[in-house]
Amino acid sequence: MISNLLRGFLIGTAEVIPGVSGGTVALIVGVYERIIASAATLVTAVVNLIRGKYKESKASAKQVDWALLFPLLAGMLVAIFVAAALLEPYLRVSPRTCGHYSQD
């Protein structure tokens, strides 16, 4: 669980940094395929639920890798707030830094 929290933290941090892909980090840390498979299974469960196929929906939901998704999402949320707070002062745009400053 702690390793998945850390993976989520890395993915979330990558999502905040301009030009860096969280999907690429997920691939590097070895969880990309599991995330995609779980997401597909979760979508199937939701679609079956909407269609009133409760038995199929429950069966699909049981196949989702919740032990992976919950810690990843928790780590990502923490990282997004922490990284955004740390990077925000560096990404703030002002007229002087953009070269559009005029003394007129």
C-alpha cells in the first residue's frame, strides 16, 4: 500500500509539472497497464449499473484492482496540492516577466 501511495505521489507530481505526463510516470513505475485495466473494468461496471444490470455490475466491480486505485488516487491528490502550492510562485505570470511591460 505504501509503495502505491508513493507511486501515486510521483504520478500526481508529474501531472502538475507543465510538459510532464502522469501517464508516462505511471508507465515508468510499472502501474500503467493495471490502471488502464482497472479503469476499463470500472467503466464496464458503471455502464452495467446504468443499464440496470446489477449482477453484472457487481461482478465487474469486484474485478477492479481497488488495492491499487485507492492508494494511487490518495497519493495523487496529496501530490497535486503539495506540488501546485510549491510550483505556483514560479509559474505566476506578471507583465515584467513576459516582456509586455510598458512604461507608457
